[in-house]
Amino acid sequence: MAVQAPKKRLDARAIRADFPIFEQLIHGQPLAFLDSAASSQKPRQMLEEMTEFYSTSYANVHRGVYVLAERATAALEGAREKVRALVNAPDVREIIFVRNATEAINLVAYSWGLNNLGPGDLVVVTELEHHSNFVPWQYIAGRTGAKLAMIPLTDEGELDLSGLDAIAAQGQIKVVATNQVSNSLGTINPVEKLVAWAHDQGAIFVCDAAQSAPHMTVDVQALGADFVAISAHKMCGPSGVGALWGRTELLRAMEPFLLGGHMINSVRLEKTTWGELPHKFEAGTAPMAEAVGFGAAIDYLQAIGFDAIEAYEHELAAYALGRLGELDGLTLYGPPADRRAGIVSFNVEGVHPHDVAQILDMQGVAIRAGHHCCQPLMQKLGVAATNRASFYLYTVREEIDQLVEGLHTVRKVFA
Amino acid sequence: MNEFDQMYREVILDHYKNPRGHGEMENADAEAEGQNPLCGDEVSIYVAFADDGETIDEVKFSGRGCAISQAATSMLTEMVRGRKAIDVARLDKDELLEEIGIPLTPVRLKCAMLGLTTLKVALHKAKGTPLPDGLAGFDELELS
Ligand SMILES: Cc1ncc(COP(=O)(O)O)c(C=O)c1O
């Protein structure tokens, strides 16, 4: 008889002890770090694994025949396998290491877009995109003569899918590119539905999973997408490394993006031929230690469990929305707690987000204030900027309480 | 004095809540629009010259921004009225910073400078003088 394992609940206080950053005071206060959506803090386990790699196994990968080069190669390829398992890719050669999600999307926009887009074609993005998944498409559409179309938002900050037919009538849709979780509103987008729609139109689907992969299971086969982009630094890994997953057939047919060492098969004066996947897309020395750190971060998160992380962040979002709702003169943006990840955007009436964030910082509370690289969205909301508090597996309720206290002070200063 | 009061001293909050020279101007002799790409804040500056065509007779500004950027721009309008365009186009930023009189982190310094930079661009454009280094990029990148 199958016994259902009891759902593991995450112990944020124990997890927090793994993160050295919290051992200090900021402006004499315990640090309330509510900006994990921009980049997460790092657990000791990950840092130690990078140090260990540098201390015992470091050399350039692939080309060397000595022990250290072999160790480094094994470490890099081991990390690649961890990323493959993370996103459940069918083949490890479909995992391409890049600098970050932005580079992953640029790779697709250039290498796929330049050869497959032209006049009469449509690239569809949403009003909810990070500039990373907007600007490359706007630019490549412009260069190829394709048009950019936007899926609009409802007042609750969710994608309005009622106009999809009208969009399809504007031209031949070749690419649909959306995020899975919005970094500014926390909206969880119906990616499976959009993938099905994209494929009905004969288009490819590019999923910006930069903001979802840290917080929930991202299964590229279940999603059915064609490309998926992630960044390690948002998921307890180091900065400087991310991954692109793409379908083998598409990657094989694409031109390389960056050119140089390591990505070649043979180089002759007359002609250079490209290496096999994934090397064709990995010109130059790889971010080796960073990839090792990425792998360690994946181990760390998987040991805790993505289901537990996701459930805990929902709890925090609900708690934060409740507490912030107690404050007068506060506008909250985005969908209800059950349909959003651990991200809360808001404005305080009469006080610019920069001033809110500054006064909060003086009280040890770190939030983000600005357009969150989402200027099209800000335009839609009719504001220049918002405040954003975002949570992760090490966030505790006291930090949200500290935020609410801080906001009372903001109101007092500007009263 | 605590930190909040130091940064958000009375005069800053006063300029923020009651900005001087707030509004738009039709048929301005000089105007420009500036944006802070970090936060998306925008300011438009309008200048009317006196009959000599050199003296700043009136300055107005519109747009949106934080207390620091709005207060700094408001103070700026008071500082430059009656001065020669050519001098203001070369104004040392420390003069404005002294007037603001609070410690600013690098990010907040950009907020404080938004109005002045935009005003300088407006004056250089009106006078046909080349934009100094640093402002050239500003004009091209942020004022398109
Ligand atoms: C939804 C989303 N997409 C893309 C990015 C870009 O990630 P990176 O800066 O690591 O390339 C971010 C990061 O802020 C994001 O939140």
C-alpha cells in the first residue's frame, strides 16, 4: 500500500543559520533582507563547495590531460548534470552554461531569431516581462522586420488571454516569450496554456524561468516549452552563471552565438566548423567554479524540497499581504496570495519608493524600489516605480513585521 | 538628530511638498526632458529668458520623482532665477549640493542631480553650445 509521505514543512529559522550574511547588524539592526527576487543570499554549503573546487581541483577544463584538468572537467560536467536533473531535461547536452538568464534569452533571440524572423512575422511577449525578455525581442524584431505584439494584463496583474485570437490575426506568430513568474508582481503565469497556444500557431515558446526556478519545480518536459532560461544567483548559487535549456533539434539547427575557443570542431583558414552540443554555444573558458557553485545550490535546494519552498513562500506572501493591508494609504499591486509567488509590490501614498526604501534601509530593512526592469509594466500601472518586498526560504515573519514597523516610520516622516 | 531627520530635514520635505516653480510653460525659450534610468523618474524643465536673451527670467519644472529629486529641482529653480544662462550651464554641482545640505549615497546623488543635468541640457540646446562630456550621452540616451 502506498503511504503518502507527510508533507515536509520548511524550517526557515534553521535554514537561516546556513546563511552567513545574517550574522551581522545593518545600521545596528538585524538584517531584514526582503530583496531575494533581485538576487538571493548564499548558504555556507555552496560557498564551501566553490572554495573546495578552487583549492583542490582548479584548472582549465576539457583540453588538459593532467589530473587537475580532469577533476575540473568532471566538476563542470557534474554541475551540468545537476542542472539537467533540476529542469528534467531529456539530454544533458541540451544544457548550455551562460552568464545569466539574460544571456540565455539573448542567445535564442540572436541565434534563432536572426535566421527565423522576417517581415510579416510576430514575436509575442507580455506586459509583464522583465527587460531581459523584452528588449532582446524588441531589438531582434526590429532588425528582422518582424513585429512585436504584447499580451496585456488584467487589473489584477494577471495575463489577459481573451485577446489571443486578435493577436494571432496580426501576423504569423513565430515566437512566444513569457516569464513563468513575474519579478515585479509575483504573478504565476499559465505557461502550459501559452505553450499550447504557441505550438498551435507554429511558434516556438521561450520561457523565462529566472524567477520561477528558485521557488518551484520547473520541468521542461511537463511545460512543453522549447527554450528555458535560468540564473543561478537567484537560487542560492553564485553570480556569473546561468543556464539555457533548449530542444536538441532547435539547438542543432541554430548558428552559434559567441565565437572563439572551445566552440569549434575544426578551424581552417577557409572554414571553421562548429563543435557538438553544448560546446557550440559555450565559447571561451567556462564559468567553472560558478557552475560548481550552481550545482551545490541545486543540491541544497533539492534537499529542502521545492514543494516545501513553494508552500512556505505562499504562506509568507499571504502573511505579508495581510500585514500590509493593515496600513492606510498603501496600494498593493498584483494577484491574490494564492496566485502569486513570494513577491509583494506596493506604493505608499504620497511617498516615492526611493524615499520609502531609504527610510526602511535606515531601519535595517532591504527592499527594492524602482521599475524592477519592467518599465512597460510600470507604464501600464501608471506609476514610475513601486516598492517590492520579496521572500525566500530563509525569510522569517519577523522580517515582514520589521517592514511593517518601518512603513509606520515612513508615514511619520512624511506626515 | 536621528538619521531620518538628517536626510529628510524640514527644508527638503518643505520643497517636496510645496515645490517652487512647479508647472509647465508654453513657448519656453529652452526646455529639455530628463530621465533617471535607475528608477524611471522623469523631469521636464522649461526656461524663459529675459529680454537680453541671456538672463534666466523664469524656470519651471514638471515630472515625478522622489523627495530628493523633487526638492533638489525645486531649490534649483530658486537658485538660478536671475542668473546668466551661460553661467548656469556651467554651474558647479557642489553649489546645489551645498544648498541641499544632506549626505547622499551614490544612488541618491543621481536623484539630486536629475534636475540640474536636465536644466544644463536645456540651456546648451537653446544656446547651441556643445554638451560637455558626460552630458552628451545623457542627451542621446535618456532624452530620445
Ligand atoms: C523574470 C526575470 N527575468 C529575467 C531576469 C534577468 O536575470 P539576470 O539578471 O540574472 O540575467 C530577472 C532578474 O531580475 C527576472 O526576474
